[in-house]
Amino acid sequence: MRPRSVGVPGAQSHARNHPGGEVRVDTSVLLKSTSAPCPDCAAEVRLAGRPLIGEVVGCGACGAQLEVTHLTPPRLEPLAPIDEGFADTV
């Protein structure tokens, strides 16, 4: 697949190094998505782009809030509830 030209923020500083001032980006890498099973209902949760550890995503099937805990393979864990009383003890 041939990379297609797209506007890339901040790419102007590098444009002088490319013929015609054009920056080539392989969009097939940018548009890939992966998925991981929801630990609550086992539905596949799509993760767009490159997920980050600690990123919070929602399950479209059951509505659970999930945290990305591993990248290869992607793994999701239920988001731990925030203990609001903890802030009062600090």
C-alpha cells in the first residue's frame, strides 16, 4: 500500500527536506484499531489508534468503564472506583 499525503501538525519544519514540501505518512498505521474483551461481559471493545496504559475506555455493550492495563496483547480491567474520602485524609 502506498502511503498517501496527509496534513501532519508540526510537519512544516520538516517539509524543506521533502520534494515539493510534502510529508508522506502511512495512514494504514494510523487507522488501525485493535480490540480486547470486556472483563465484565466478554464483548469486544475496540481500541482506536495506539492505546496507552492507563487509558480509560467504555464498553459499548454493558457500559462498564475499563482501563487499559497491558498493550501486547491488549488487556482491559474494570476501572477502580475513586475513594473520595481519601482526599480528606491527605
